[in-house]
Amino acid sequence: MAETFDPKSCKVALLAGGRSGEREISITSGKGSRQALEEAGFPVTTLDPAKKEDLVELINGDYDVAFLCTHGRYGEDGVLQGMLELIDLPYTGSGVWASAVAMDKSKAKLFYQRAGVDTPASVTLRKGEPLDAAAIVEQLGEHSVVKAACEGSTLGIYVVTQGSALEDAINQAFEFDNTVVVEQFVEGNEYTVAVLGNEDAQALPVINIVPAKGFYDFEAKYAPGGSEHICPAPISEELTATLQQNAVRAHKALECTGVSRTDFIVDANGKAWALETNTLPGMTGTSLLPDAARVAGMSFPQLCTKMVQDALAAHPRA
């Protein structure tokens, strides 16, 4: 495909914006990706799935592929992917099932475990069901992380250091989602590994994430200077291989296609713990996927071109 593929003949509908709490980040991802796609030679039209008129244009337009820069609910969770399947338009990233499962942190953990990828112990809670915070503390310890199950970009995530604060953190997380995951806190260094490809999925170089304020929260992810990305990570070849292998295992266990990025914590004993997998990683100026691709020798336009080619292969027209 690489020898005969002509970007100039591939009309791209770039989708950015949407209705999630990550709308502004999505728009920024879209701007960066559009510039890279146009530099690669693609004709690009930007559409916002939060606007009905743009959805009509998406359905009626003569596009060859949808390039997804949508993050969070309605864009990364299988909803938009289902619509694109219905209108028979190939799209970047994973399919409906993989997108939905990866977005749900509680369900993704089950598939990590089945694939032999370690993940911190956790308890899943649902709004309206009885809550026994003391029992959770007894099971997971005083130090835990409370997460809205189906939000991204660290929205609805709270670090709890005392058991007495757990119930309040859970109630705050329930404001973001009806399902909440309470996860055992793992002290260690943060790493992330992007994976590109379909059946031939391969890991990019490992990135060490060093937040400026100690926790990789929303500001650390997206504000300039909020975190430092060290790539390739200054770690042993053995740990590098472990992280890359586990990222590919997670990618395949969740049946991801095109691209994914799995976040890890490595504890003091050198054990890697998978936290979550993103099926549509950010594409902003401070994002991790483009960083890793550059270290691997792939420019932003080349990365976007590969993502389009993988999309056409993974989601061919009927």
C-alpha cells in the first residue's frame, strides 16, 4: 500500500470538538493533525461532531476516511465509531467494541489480566448501590486512586491518602460517571508506550513522564511546562522491552487497531503496572504519541499518513 498510496487522492474528514469534557483538547488535537495531514498532501475538511450540520456533511460528503481527533465520551468510546460503521466510512483508531472496552477502565482491567498484563487491584462501584468505604480501605489500603470509569484526560480522578477521605472522593467521581473505579495506589515512576499498527502492531519508544507537580493531572498533561517527557526513557533494556511487550499485549487484548497508548507505573521493585489504554491519544503540541513517533524517526505528517493507511486497512468499505 505504501508504494501506491497517494495522499492527494484521499479526502479526509477530520473530526474534532465533540460533546465531551475534553472538547477543547480535541479541537487543539485537530488543528495540529490538520496541519500535518495537509503537509503530507491530504485534502482535509474539519468537522465538529457536536454540530448536526457537520454530521450531515459527514454523511453526505464524498470522503475517503475520517481522521478522529475526538477524545472522551461520544468520540472515543465507540459511539462515533458506530456511526461511521453505519455510513461505511473508514476511520482512524479502533473499532466499536475495542473503543468501548478500552474507555471503561473497569472492563479494560479484565482483559489486561487475561493477557498477563499486571494492573493494580481495584474495586468497581456503581451509583446508587450501597457503599462500604471502610471495606474498600481494608481491601486496598489507605492510599488509593479514585477514577471515573469512562472519562479520559484524568477527568474525575482523585488521589486519596487517608481512608477517611475516600467516600468524598468517590462521590466527586460519581459527578463525572455512574461507574467509579477505586484502585490501589502504586508508588513509582510513570511511563507510557504508544503502539502503531493492526495485526502487525509494534511499540514506539518508551516515554518517561515527569509531572512538574508530582501528579499527572489535566494541567500536567496539556499545559506547557506541566510535565517533562523523556524519550527514550532512561531505563534498562530489560524494562524497556517489558513495557513495550505489555503495551502490545494490551493493544491486542483489547483488539485495538491503528493506534493505542498504554500508561504504566513502575514500582520500586521494577514491576510494571498497566493503568489504562487510550485508543485515540492526544495529537496536540505537548502530546505523547507525536513525541514518541519523532524519536522513532517518524515525522508528524508521516505518523498521520500511517494512521490513515492503517484505517483504510482495518475498516475497509463494505
